[in-house]
Amino acid sequence: MSICVSCSLPFRAAYHNRIASGDVRADPAQERAVELLQVFADQVKGYAVLPQPKAQNLLSRLGGILKAKPPAPQHTAGLYIHGKVGRGKSMLMDLFYDHVEIAQKRRVHFHQFMLEIHARLNHLRQDSDITDIMRSLVREIAAETSLLCFDEFHVSNIADAMILGRLFSGLFDAGVLIVLTSNSAPDTLYKNGLQRDRFLPFIDLIKKKMRVYEMDGGTDYRYEQLRHLDTVFYPLNDETTRKLQGLFYELTHEAEPELMRLQVNGRELRLSQATHGIGFFNFDELCGTALGSADYLAIAECLHTVIMDGVPLLRAEARNEALRFMTFIDTLYEAKVKIFLGTAAPIDQLAPSGELADAFQRTTSRLMEMQGEAYRLKPHLG
């Protein structure tokens, strides 16, 4: 159970209050990260990006940039905090975001942000009057926010890798501050990715512009939180739903769910009950509608934990729903997503009859494995 901390408290005091309440365990690596974040919060208190006027030609554009470029904060334009899964990075990001005194700020999962970036770039390309699409995009973002907070930063595809250098360089030049958490050190980002040599200048930019800190605590707090929790609840009734809802709020520290939009093959997939890398869904929402492997891959990439209620007995007449459920579980399993289910019966009694019965044995086996300690220790591969 988390406690409500007044946002008038300094970030450091809010963190220590959570230790005093028992919500957080004292951790030297976290303490050092807290000090870095507090110093940064003090330096940028009240900071705002100055407006950047839309340029009409090269001369006016240059003059506008020189006049509009805000003074850089002392020492750094951002923080890059990395460490192994479950070390408390997201929890610290939440507290920092709640307490940093900047009016225009945004906290967003990096995967969702990049989907938005690609969509906005595509929109800008339709405007024949725009000669520099990336500069226009940066101007739009700088007009909306002075501080961007990215949780679970990672680079997994070439489309993102090829634009990050220009995007971040433009944001830094515009005066946008960036704080991010990642499981990867800068030098290991996009490791073994296609054309990685073209990505290396971005890594150099990160190390030049941002303070990099490795939060290498000895305890995996995410695992500690998950290890004693039941994973399957049955039968399907109001009590099971309440338990799953309580689990969602416990794991997200009672955070407000956000609308997550995923672009999948030109379509928009909306996830209304998702926050902090955790999603809450009903079986019909994901398996009762015409979704496929591409949709499930997008979900598995951006969520490390999935809670699904309403899993029925998989009858032969509901063949499509059973096939989707099997694909969904396979996808989560490969990405090492943690799963909690509300079901009509124990896992080994859900199997459909008929032609799918044999194929479902693998799904049953995987669901059984996903409840075990060895699986829960594996890092999310999204």
C-alpha cells in the first residue's frame, strides 16, 4: 500500500517518507540516485523552454534560433539512470516527476513516445511547405513541454535508431530537458542492431549531454514484489475481479491508468488500462476481437506485466478465441512478460476439446511455467 505524499515536499523528503512508512526499503544505490535527481530538480526549478518562432527563411530561422535558445541549466541537460530490472528506477522516476517544479512536463513510456514520433513525422511529410521536418517536429515538442521523462528507454529497431540522433540533438538545442531510465548502459544500446555504426553518434551525444548513473543495487524489488503473489485466480466472479484490480493497483502503486496508443501495421490499438509497464485487460478485449500476432507483439514489447480477467473454458465452438489466446500466451512467454489471470477453472482444465486440444497442451505447459519462480526471475525482453 502506498501513501499519499504532498507534492509540496522536496523529492528527497518524499523518498525518505516512503522509507519511513515501510513502502520502500533503504538502498544505498537508490539513495545516490535520489541525490542526483534532487540536485537536478533544484537546478531546473521553474525552468521553461522559450518559444521558438516558426522561421520563414534561412536568415530569419537562424536569427530566431539564436534569440529563442534558452540558457542551459547548470552542468547537464538531463539524467540517464540505468541498472538491472527491478532496482527501483521506475519508482524513483514517479517520485521525481511528481515533485520536480516544472510546469510543462511529460512522463511517457519510450515505446509509446516513439510511436507518436513516427506518426507526427508522417503527418508533417504531408505538408509541402515544410522543408525541414525534424526541425518542425522539435519545435512542436519544445512548445508542448520543457521536461521529458522516459521510463524503460531502449532501442530495438532500425527505424527508431536512425532518427534518435537528430531528434535528441534538436531537443537538447531547443532547451528541452530529458530524464530517462533504462535497463541498458548507453554503450550497450541497440547492441548488434542493423547499421549500428550510424547509431554511435547518438550514444556519444547521450554521454556528452546527460549525467549517466548506474543504479546497481543488490535487490530485485520487482521480483520481491511478485514472488509471493498468486498468479491465477478462479472461478470467474466479482471476488476474482476485485483481487485482480487490487493487484493492478498494488503493482502500479495506485497510479492512474493511462491511455496507451500503439501503431500496428497502420492501425491504432488502444490500451486503456495500462501504466508503468503493466496492463489490465479482459479476455474479450484481446482475444474476442480480431487481433493478431502483430498486436500481441506490440503489447509484449511495451508491457512487462499483464493482468487478464475473464478467461473462460475454451470451448470448441470458440475456436478463433482459443487460437488468439494461444498466440497471446506464446508471445508473452517469448518476451518473458509476467502474467496474472482470472480464469473459469484451474489452468489444466481450460483446454478446448477437438482439434485444438493437442496444440493447447503447449499453452498449458507455458502457463504453468510462467507461474514459477524461475520464469519470474527472467528479465523482460521487450
